[in-house]
Amino acid sequence: MGSTTGLVPRDELLTIGQAGEYLGTGERFIRRLVAQRRIAYVKLGKYVRLQRSALDAFIEAGRVPSE
């Protein structure tokens, strides 16, 4: 196996706060997306985590093409 030092996995699990920073929003917005099940999430015991790929898919779904 090769060393992965300095590399961030593309599909890492983010906390609610990290997801908010990634999308440029607050934690409250992310929590609302999770509560309304508008975005996929992972439950690890009592903790909620979001995959970076799920956030990217959410961004793509909301993209409006230019004319």
C-alpha cells in the first residue's frame, strides 16, 4: 500500500459544521437538509456525517444552466 500522507480522500465524511463551511452556509441549513431528508447522510452511532460526494451531488442538482 502506498502512503496517503497529505492526500484528502474525495469521499471523506464531514461533520455538520464542516459541511456548512464546504457549502458556504450555516449549520442550521445543513441540519434542515438532513431533517427533511433532502441530502444523504451517514449515522455513526449518535453522530451525523455527510459524504463530500453527497454535497457535490446536492450542488449539481441545484445547478441552473446558463442560456
